[in-house]
Amino acid sequence: MTPRARDRARKQAKRPIVLLFGESTNDTTAIKQLIEALCPGLEGCVEPRKQPQIHLKQVPLDKMPGRIEKILKQIRLEVDREILCIFVHEDCDAVEPADEAAATTIENGFKDSGYRVHAVTPAWEIESWWLQWPEQVSAVRSSWAAPNKYIGKQVGRITDAKEELDRLVRPSDAKPAFLGYRESDSEAIAGRIKQDEVARAPKATSASYQRFMRDVDECCPTAS
């Protein structure tokens, strides 16, 4: 390794980080881009972790400490790095205001950990958030229709948001083999939102997304 490369590696190792845990790589990759879109100062600081996957909402209270400890073990591996904050994602699988209770449950599980932990609990699921940006969704695939149905409306009370998004991007003359929305498209949608700089300009409303924005803002001022 050259001296210049060693210097870059040393600076990178000292840079504060934001840890991100979630249900799947599709979700954490998308949320990473949303965090960076909302706070450009965190570009390069957000580090998703594949393990452990987050499955907390159905966990009995007596089992919760054990599940939380598995996550904390991964966090404690970062002994030489400053952790700005931690985001823990899990889809709510219920409509607003159930996302509030889900977020409280997750955050309470970490309250004595010594870390600043923010729950990311989209209602119904993260696909409801994508309905806030119909133009960015349709830009992902030229064959998709823009899902404009919810412009100016609340998206946090949509049930089966994933299926609804898939239905709305399909043109009326779509063939049976039409390639609709898949979970792996979340990364591209979030990338478009970031690229177009519209993360703070949704065309619909979502209480769970508004909470997410506030949590990013709370983490953002401490970034260096």
C-alpha cells in the first residue's frame, strides 16, 4: 500500500459512522441513500450491516432482550470508531398510527445501551414511502406508469403497499409478462430520489417518513 493510500485508509477509519440494520439488504441499501439524501454531510458515513437481520415486532417481551443483545454485539465490534447514531429498520405491516408503537418498542429495547438508536418503521411497509415520489418511481423503468394516485394524500394508511405500488406502475395495456415492481427496485427508486434532490419534497404525506426525517436531522448536525 502506498503512503497516500495508507493516509486515505487512516482517515476513513477515523471518520464517524452511522450504523444501519434492517430486514433485508434491499431495504438497508435504499434507506442508506435516503439518509444521505436528507443529510449530504453523512455521505460515506452510513454503513449497513447484513447481520443480524431485524425481526422484532413479533418477539414476546421476555425474548426481546436476547434479540437486542445480538444487535448490540455487532455494534460493539466497532470499538475503534465513533458511532454517530444507529438506525434500525423494520416494516410495520400495519397502517398508521401503528408505526408509532412499533418505533417505541424498538427504541425502548435500546434505551439503556448507551447508543443513540432510531427506529425506521414505515407504515405499511417501505413501498408506501415510494408512493410519495411518483415521478422518481416511473423513472426507474421506462415501461412503468407513474403512480400518481396518492398525490396530496396520506400514504401511511395504505394496506398491502407493495402490491399497490406494483399495480399502479402497470399500464392499462400491460402484457402478462410485464416486469412490475420488485423489492430489489427499492435501491433504484431511492437513488432517483437522492439524485433528483427531492427527499424533502414528497408529493404525498407519511407520518412515519416525517419521523424518519426528524431522526436523520437529529443525527445530521453532529456529522463532521
